Amino acid sequence: MAVQRIGVIMHGVTGRMGYNQHLVRSIAALRAAGGVTLPNGDRALPDPILVGRNADKIAELARRHDIARYTTDLGAALANPDDTIFFDAGSTQMRVELVKRAIEAGKHVYCEKPIAETLADALTLARLAAARGVKHGVVQDKLFLPGLRKLAMVAKSGFFGRILSVRGEFGYWVFEGDVQPTQRPSWNYRKADGGGVILDMLPHWRYVLDNLFGRVTAVSCRGATHIPERIDERGQRYKADADDACYATFELEGGIVAQINSSWTTRVNRDDLVTFHVDGTHGSAVAGLTRCVTQQRMNTPRPVWNPDEPQTMKFVDQWAAVPDTEVFGNGFRLQWEDFIRHVVADTPWHHDLFEGAKGVQLAELALQSWSERRWVDVPVLSRPGN
């Protein structure tokens, strides 16, 4: 068994997502495990270099995780031919220029979503990557969650019959910053900085809906800025003018109707921070981050509507859990493994920048729907070169 080094330039790992999911639970974990197993039995060992503006912060992260290399000089990192992958988990507003620089430097690129603020910029990145012949990818982590993997298996088995509808609930209360410290960065709530829950979450729902149920063909969206003032990381009050909640309905191929609420201004009273309830002619299922439960047509009870008596049925007890038939790993790490295999061994890969552009397209059309107070069709995008 041979071990092949693969240099990875990591930008944006001082942020919450970049640090926890991509550095600690993905790259550092893969290094501790001896690398990524390739189809021929060899292993690819990531050798990261951390890039950031704050030298002290990235130096501390490197020390904490036994990483030898870090720098504040992105240009120098991109110029090193021994580092072949560039990864970005920084702010959305910086992403287009960073990824463009990396592609032009000949790097394979992998980044968080959304890949851009506008569809035009997203397609520019996808076309540039195709023209330069580099491999490219975007994080689509929800597809790797245990709960949604179980839901995908249920759908693939034909359990639902004809799928009728999908209802999704996502969100939690993000503290305003006065009584308790906020748990999201302040730029998320400023339009000028690329904030907003629509741009943040609808790219997720695009790939979930497209891959599990059917291509999104139309959207009707109502956004809201429920909390107009918040307190930032420095303790200063600021105007929060980006949307912090989104109420969207989608039409999918096959006549399926999907409704998904996304909110940073809701208090949770459900099994998980995100749940998807799917109804079909032959059965229904509800999935969260890790669990999935089902109810078959012949096991569906007959509830009786009687508002004069307390409800005696325990509805949640009438569902059967889809068992854990395998060990589910961290979704971000699993997708990193797939991308590294794609780069090193040219294994199949689906989650490219063009797929990321579809997510930006849906967010852009949802914002248009909200502005114009109407349904908006979602055109089919043509892949670069087609």
C-alpha cells in the first residue's frame, strides 16, 4: 500500500463551519486515520496549509491540530505547485474572486455554498473551471446526513408510491446579542455583506429536492426580516436588513408540491433542527439529521376529530424507525473523501460548481418571487460546453 501526499490550501477555517466541520472533523480526522482509501488500495494523505488574515489565529489552529504549515500570503500558497487543491469556507462575498484566483492558478477547487451571490457569477466560476480543466466541487452536506440517506433509500425502494408532497422545517432562535451572545456572525444579517437566510439555505434545499424527489420547476417565496436590530461581535448595535426567515413553496417535476420554512427566528418544538415530512400514496416518512421513521398505507390509523375531548392517540408512536444498517460517518468528511478520490483517482463526482450554481439560481429566483409577489419558473440550466 502506497501513501500519496495531496496538498490542500484551506481558506476560511477560522470561522465556525470551516473550523469544526472542515478542519477538525474532516481534514484533521482524515490525517489521524491515515488518509483516504483509493480504489486501488493506496491512500491519499491530505497535507493542509492554513491560510487566513490573522496570523495569530491560524498559527494557534495549526499548533492545536499538529499542522506544520500556515500563512497569511494566499498568493504564495497558490503559487506552490505541490498544493493542488484549494478550499474556501470564508464569507460568501469573497468567494467568487478567491475561487477564480485558484482556478486560474491551476488548482482543483472545493468550496462551501453558496458559491456566489448571483447566478451570473456562479456560472462564471463553473465555466472557468470547465475551460481550465480543473476538478471542482461544492459542499452539499445534507445529502450525506444519516437521516436523509435513510430517506433517500426509502424513496428509491418505491415505498412512497406516488410522492404527493414534501414539508420541511428548518431553523432555531439566533440570539439578538443583548441578553445572550449571538451564535452566528453579524454579516449574516446585512444585505451589503451577502447575508440572508434565503441565500444561505435555499441552495441546500435545491440539491435536496432535486436529488431526492424531483427537479425544482417553480418557486413562490416570502421572506422577512423579523428582527431589525442586532448586536455584533464587538457589542455594537447594527441594522439587520437581510432576511432572517423564509417561507417558500416549490413545484417539482411529477406534480410534487414542497413547502420549506427556513428561520433564524423560531424556537424548536420538533425532533430535530431540520425535518422533512414526505407523503405518498402508499406511505409517508419523516426524516431529521439522523433519524427516519415511516408509516405504511396499511398501518395508517384512523384518527377521529373531536375537539371536545383530549386527544388519546399518540401519533408519534405510530411510526416505525428505519434502522441503522451501517455506521454513518460525518457527512462533511464523507464528501471530502469523495472529492479527494475524484481528484486523485478520477472517480465519479456529481457535486460540482454547476450543481452549486443551481442552488444560487433558486435563491436568486426566490428573492425575485418575494420582490414581485408571484410564482417564478425555474429554467433548466445548460452545463458549460453543452
